[in-house]
Amino acid sequence: MVKLHMLKSVINSINTSFIFQTEDALVVIDGGRPEEAENLHAQIMELGGTVDAWFLTHAHDDHISALFTILNTYDDIVVKRAYFNFPSAQYLAIGEPKQAFMTTPELVDTLYTALDSRKVERVTTMRGDKYSIGGLDITVLLHPDESIPATHINRTSCVFRFEVNGKSLLFLGDLDEAGGRELLEVNPPELIKSDYVQMAHHGQAGVDFDVYRAIMPSYCLWCTPTWLWDNMGEGGYDTGPFKTVVVRGWMSSLRSVKKHYLMMEGPHVIEL
């Protein structure tokens, strides 16, 4: 039995953190902010302490910082390979120079230093690449294109499709509307259609409805805290600046959807 662990944020923040557990491998996707590192480390150690593959969707602090925090803090964990495709430092600096606690190039340099110091092999993911890891078949559906003007880093999200036991899972990272249109343009429909989808950009202001309609998921994975799920603002429910309630409406209109997995109600263990 293959299990997908969907971790809950320990600080009630946006947090994309998944662990695939197969009989032969552990595969992590993103991981979250530095504050999530202790919990993520504990989960990995409980599952054996060796990560065969760590996939990173894009270079935002709430997706990659837990990884370098773990590598810099804990000696008892093994990470064999890290799979990602980040734009150049120049592109990152133009697209989004400042993040939560350091510039985007500094954030990526910190990750690279941690990977190198722990001798973690780097694998650059390109659209069309395929990997087979512990019974998981992974296809890269999108990678960053530096010919597109740098506006923000969400646009550079890699998209990964996992297949196992006849089921498919699509991880969109923080892909935006333009990226979603490209995803549909460069991939055949059969690679877009998936049983599970990780909702883009934590379920708000990500890809548009056409992408979800093409995916036609049965299960939606929302990496969303309570305040974002309800778009809480000063006036209460759906008075904030986010689009989550709109996206919730989109998914309710898709008759294919059977269940929503909400991070705020987790952690979840999904048997595949």
C-alpha cells in the first residue's frame, strides 16, 4: 500500500508539504517554511529517516525553507536527491527580489549550500522528463521558461504528475493563470486529467477554472489554513483580498469532485 501524507502547518500558515510513502521509498514534495522543519523532520524520521527524492515546485520560502533548515539542523536524516528547476539568480532578483526573511537569490543560495554540504545530488527537472522512484512514476509537465519576462516566482512553478497503482496525482505548486494556460497548451489532455490535484497557490489566485475543468479531479488537496480557506478579513468571512471562496465555487461546480482534503483539518494519510 502506498500512502500520501499531507502535513498540517504547525503555525496555521500556508504550507505545501507532502510525503509519499511506498514499500521502497520516501518522496517529499516541497516542505514549507523554517517553522515547519521540526515537525517535517519528525515525520520523516518516523518513516525511516531516508528521503529518496525531494521535489521542489518553485523557489518561494514557504516551499523550500524547511528543506535547507532540516539539512542545516539535523544530522540523522538522509536526503539522496533533490529534484527542481529554478531560474537564474538574475531572473529571481528581477521577478521577486524580497521574500519573508531574505532576498530570493539568497534564499536559493542557502538551499544550494545546504544541499552541497550534505552531498545531496541535484536533478534539474525539464518538461517531458520521467522518473521511476519506489513504485512511483513521475512526469514533469512544466518547467520555468526564462524567455518569459520575470514578474513573480509563482509563474516558474514546475508541475509534477505522479502515477501509482492506477491513480494519478497532479502537483501544481503556486502556478498562476498564465502558467496554467501554458500547461494546457504544451501537454496532451490525458496528462492533464488526474484523480488528485494539489490546488494551485494554496487554492487562491492560481490557475483559472479551465485548468481544473481539464484536470477533472475526484479529490482536491488544499494546502490552506483556516483564515485563507474562509478569506477572512476585517469584516469576517470572504472580506479579505484572496480568491479562495471563488475557487471553492469552481470546484463545487465540477461533478467529478468526491472529496476535499483540507490541510487545516489534517494531517491526512491518504491510501493510494
